[in-house]
Amino acid sequence: MPDSPTPKPARTREQAKARARQLRSELAAAGQSISHAKALEKVAHELGYRDWNTASARLSNQPEVPLQVGDRVSGHYLKQPFEGRVHAVRELAGGIGYEVTLHFDTPVDVVEFESFSGLRQRVSAMISEDGVSWNKTSDGVPHLVVQPEDALIV
């Protein structure tokens, strides 16, 4: 099989199916052809499950949330770069977005004035599925832009 970045383990059934499609494409490029069912079985084994039926049953019960508690994340908060972890996540009504609480590795100074500072290490915000907050600064920059550090590539 060709060298490719190791994908982040799938947490949802849709991610596992996408990984199976990716695996089939990689194998086809290497001259090997496998069925989709065989690719699903291989993905199930990659994830530590006995077979696809077991993986499908376990994964289907997990929500399709872009961020999970404990995930490493990075991005910008009030124009300042950060790295940290997801402390809490809650789906907003109807799945329109998420309320997340992040804990930054290093406190972020949220004040632009040089005469004083306002450090924040834990913040909460409402974000879209893309990880961008709806609230913006006076110059139009989103308050929070967040993404998993090791986003799944499919």
C-alpha cells in the first residue's frame, strides 16, 4: 500500500465508511482491488473491532459532533492563536451548531491595549459545524475559530 498519512481513527459510522472508501482508493492505486465490504471489514479491524457489524453497531451510537471532549484543538480566540483541549461540548437546538468550552494550554491575552491585559485560559462560545463562532469583533473577525489538531482526512 502506498505511504500516506495515518488517518485519525473514525469516531462515527460515516467516518468509518469514508475511511473504507479511502482505503479502496489507496489499494486501487497500488493495483489491488477489494470490495467495499472487504474494505469495511479492514476498517473495523483498524479500529479494534471484531468485524464491521460490531463496529457499525458501536459507532452508530456516537453523535456526529465535530469536536469531542478531550480533543486537542488549535485556532484563534479574539485574534490570538491558541492550542488546547475541548473541556465540554453541547449540541444546540436542532443541530444548528455547538456550545463548546475550551481550556487553553497557555492563557490568551484578549485585550488589545498595551496598558493592561486580560488573560483567559478557559472560554465558552457557540460555533457552527465548521468551528467558527457567529459572534464577531467590531472589525468582523469571528471571536473563535477552532479546529481539531489532527483532523480526519478522507
